[in-house]
Amino acid sequence: MAGKSFFIDTTRCTACRGCQIACKNWNQNKASETKNTGSHQNPPDLDANTYKLVRFSEVEAEGKVAWYFFADQCRHCLIPPCKDAVEGYTAGTVIQDEATGAVVYLEETKKVAAQFEQIRSSCPYDIPRKAADGRLVKCTMCIDRVSNGLQPACVKICPTGAMNFGDREAMTALANERLGKLKEKYPKAQLIDANEVRVIYLVVDDPRKYHKSAIASANPGISRKVVLRRVLKPAQGLLSGWMST
Ligand code: SF4
Ligand code: SF4
């Protein structure tokens, strides 16, 4: 499998949130207005100005309190359901870059602003958000940097080695090597949805203890309405072409 991938080793994350800030900085996204919610996590969720968010969970693990950190972002799915969902309404507004595999939303996603909730629900990880001007937004894999031989901003800034990025083969090898090392101490250690996505997380416990959408929801899919629109649209095109001849 060609293209690029991330490997995010959550055991190395200290929740410094350098990646979150580097992402905002590179994408020139403004700060999100927020307030203290009693958690280290801030803002409370991904939003139109926050493509990357270090999620924070306090859980019980083996009878002790544990803190789990999860640097959430678009997974750049190998077969992205959000692209199918958008294209059910309008073609050519979400591209999947051939060289890297990055799933990139174009400015023209404004055309589907009214269908945002349906598109958001097609994502197994609850990632897309809507900007004030109607664009759908999310992590771009820093396609502008990566296409010029640079690392994504969030990876470049990470001081602990939690964030890694490179050729998919190298990243999957690194992920499996690290998993092998951790398995002895943490029998529940696992790579999340590694064969489906380009952002591979290593966790040491049930992924849902990190975040409810850390692992793909059981039946994300595309709603029946979107599927029907996809099937009917070309058929209607053919029909009107036939009728006009
Ligand atoms: S790859 Fe770029 S856009 Fe995506 S989370 Fe990292 S810094 Fe943000
Ligand atoms: S994680 Fe969600 S937003 Fe990202 S490519 Fe997959 S379906 Fe699309």
C-alpha cells in the first residue's frame, strides 16, 4: 500500500498539546473561545478552528487511576466514507491525493453546507466540522507541507516521539515493532483500525476508554438516503440524456 501514514504512539504522549497549537498555527486558525470544564482537555471538542485536539481521559486501569491522552484528528481513511457522502450531493469537492492518500476538503464543500449533519454522521470517527462560511473542514495531512518534502506541522513539533509520519510501509513496521514491545507489559495493547486508516494509533487499553470515537463506530456507513442519491443521480442523468435525444 503506497502513500503516507501517521503512527501515533499514545504511550509517548505527555499532553503538552504542542501538536494542537502547531496545527492551529500552520493552518492560521484562530483560538477557540472556551472555558474551564474541569478537564485538562481544551477546547472541549474539535471545531472549525481546531483540526487536532489532545483528548484527555481519567480512567480506572487495573485498580488504579490512569490518565490517557489521545491526539484526535482525521484518520485519512483508505476508503473515506465522508468522500462518498459528499459526492452523493456534489462531485469533485473532496479529493484523495494520489501520492500521499490524503483526504482533502476543497473550498467548494460550501455547496454541501446544508447537508453537513448527514456528512458528519458518515464519518466513523466524528471528524468533519463546518466553518462559519459553510466550508467543511478538518485535518489536511498538511498536504501543502508534505508535497514539498516537509513533515506535517504537528509531527515536526512533537518533542517525545509520539507523533510519527512517513511512507506507509515504514509507519506500519514501526507501529508493529512498538506494539510487540508493549504487549508484554500491556496485554490489551493494540493498533486501532490499522488496515483501514492512515493515522494509526497505538493504545494500551480499550480504545473507548480514550475517547468514544477513538475506534470506528460499529456501523458508520453512509445513510440510505445518501446511497440512494448516489445511485439515482447517474441514473437520472442517463434518463434525461436519453429523453433529450
Ligand atoms: S497534519 Fe497538519 S492539519 Fe493535520 S492535524 Fe497535523 S498539523 Fe493539523
Ligand atoms: S476520518 Fe472521517 S473525515 Fe477523515 S477521511 Fe475518514 S471519514 Fe473522512
